[in-house]
Amino acid sequence: MNSNPRLAPAMRQSSQARDRPEKDRDENAWPKEAQLHQPPEQTQLLLAERASGLAVKAYLLQCGLPFLERISDHAEFMSPGGRLTRLPLLRLGPVRVLSEFGPIAAHVEATQPGHCLDGWLAEEQRDEMRCLASYVENVFSLAEIHFSFMDTLNYQLYTGPRSGAAHPWPLCLLRRFAKQREANRLLKVYQWTTLDPDEVLHEVSLCCGALVAKLEENEAGAKYFFGARPCQLDALVFGHVAAILSTRMPNMEMTDLLYGFPRLIAHCRRIDNSLFQGQLLAEEGEDLLDDQEEEEEEGATEQHKQN
């Protein structure tokens, strides 16, 4: 039987072309057991790392993508790297590993169009959202790192002990010094080492002001930064604000600053109630009310004594 010698290669190429989309879909399919790794929150997780972890959790929950939380003492060393925190670490199957909010959100946007939060935005809105997200990530993460490592009291009582908690002595001391050196290098790259605490708080205040202005631009009834539906900026802001408000540190100046932006806190409480049943910020709100009541009682008692 005679056959065209060019026919067989052409048929193979056609078959490969048909199989390629199916293979791509299989590779990009969201695994049933995606795992989100980070160190223990109570003993090791630092402020900036916790903020990044909360932002990723909120984002994946808003996208409707399932994941399992895994506590790993050495999650930082499992990470493929990162620009600011290297955490959390998201493992998608046996090979693919991502870390930090930006790369994880970019991967979801590229491979999960049916779950992506930003697909409904116009191109101009998407560009504005990405600019704001980059601004928020830089300012909040650097401020959190600055207050964690450059503030003496915070470092001695909070950051230092957590930095080496996963290791025995004397390795714990070496790890503390290494983390401090990494933080100083990062702050130097972004020219934040020369900033004093007041200047850092000023940068955070400017960022919060820009976010509040964006919320106020929306029409009445809009719940999120770009309208009635959330985008990755909402998850990112929630992660940082919730982490700062719910993390007890010796120096709470950044927490006090955020309470000067009630519109921003209300936005984050709304996300907390919808995704985490209000567990992250409820206790902080109750503690704040208790503190205010105590201050009012003390003021009334002092006034009574003076009278």
C-alpha cells in the first residue's frame, strides 16, 4: 500500500497540537491539596510575614481556591525566595512552589481566569489597582520591617526571640543576627535605614490617606476599593491592616496610627467578617473599647478627686 511520506509527520503534528491545550490545562489545574506553609504564628512568625500570610489567605478565599494550611518551622528555607518577606510559601503539587503575595496573585491571574478577582476590571482600572498594590506592599512591608528590627524595644522583646526560636543554642543567636542583617540590607536598598520612627509613620499615614481617598471615590454602597466586588488590592490591604491591629508588640505606634483611619478599618472588618467570621479583628476591637473605657473611668476618677 503506497502512502504519502509527508502524511505521517503532518498527522503527528496535528495530534500534538490537539493534545497541547489539554496538557496545558492539566498543568495549570488547581490541585486539590494546595498547601500554604508558614512558621508557627505564636512563636516564630514576624509582623511583615504575618501580614503577607493573611493577605494570601484572604486572596485565595476570595478567589474560591481551596488550600490547606501547614505549619512548618523551616518554611523560610523551603521558599524559592522573594522580594520582601519570602513567606508564605504556596506549594501547588510536587514541583511548583511560589512565595509572597505578588507572585501568588500573578500566578492565579495567569492560570485561573475563572477564579481571578481582577477579570471584571477595565484595563485602566487594572493598571491603577496594580500601582496601588505595589505602593501598599512597599510602604506597609518596609514599615513593618523597620518597626520590627530598628525599634530597640520591639527587637529585644518581640523580633529577636522569634527570629531564632526554631533553632537550638547557639544556632538561634546566629539566626537572629542573620535575620537582622537581612532586614538592614533590605531597608538600605529602599533607603529606609535613615528614616526615624516619625518619618516611617508619616509614610504609612500618606499611604492610608491614599487608600481612604480611593474608598471615598466610589459610589454610595460600594464596599471595596474598585466597586461592589473585591480585587487583589482589598486582600492585600486587609492582610497588612489586620496584622498590625492584631499583633501585640511593645511599641504600638503604628497600631495607634491606623485607628486614625476608621474608614480603612471598617473596610478591613468587613472582609474579616466575610472570610474569617470576625475572629481576627473582633478581639482587638473589644480590647480597644476596654482600654478606652478604662481611660474614661480613670479620667472621671481624677476629675472627681480634683473637685
